[in-house]
Amino acid sequence: MSSALTKLGPQSFQEMMQLAEIASKSGIIAMQKGEEVGLRPMQALDSISVINGKAVMWGDAQLALCQAHPTFVDVKEWWDNKDTDGAVAQCKVRRINNLKEVSEYIYSFSVDDAKAAFLWGNKSKHPW
């Protein structure tokens, strides 16, 4: 049998919205998101930001979680045409696939990509 004292959580839509507002302005969302992906509370607070109400992981936490996964093999990062307008950041990830074989995935992000996303030279979108 439950009573009002034993029920935890919002009891109406309005209470749910109030809770969401409070949570989004505190570290609660970051800690919850961190717990869901295996981070301890302080790690989550250091590695997850809430931006426009969405918990976003940044920095080395993403890479650390990938490296801790049992299918992770390795990662290599490099630049093509570094320090030029044609610079391209490259990342190759190798992991064990469902067939127990090593698969490679290569990702890139160029100066042209940053310009197309209106990140290049935008002081409010540091570091671009």
C-alpha cells in the first residue's frame, strides 16, 4: 500500500515540469546521465554539461568510456594539412564487431565542415 509520503516523484504534469526545471538548473541531470553510462557522480559533474536542457558529454569522458568497452581495440587521431585552411582532423577507431572481427571506422571533420556549420571564426562557438 502506498501513501502520499511513500510516492516519490511528480504527481501531476505541473509537478513534473517543475521538477524538470529544477533538475535542469542543477547537477542532477548530469549525475543521472553519468550513472546511466557508468560514470561516478563527480566524474559526471566534470564531464557532462546540460545545454538547452540536454545532457551532453564532452572531453575525455567519451573516449574513456569507449576505451573501457570490451569491443574496443584502439583509436588513432591525426591531422591532414594541419595549420592550413584545408585542415582535416581524422580519427580511426578499431573495435571487434559481432563476427568477432576487427572493424575500422574513420571519421573526419574539416575546416570546410566547421565553416558550413557556422563554427569557424564564431567567437561564441569557441574553439572554432
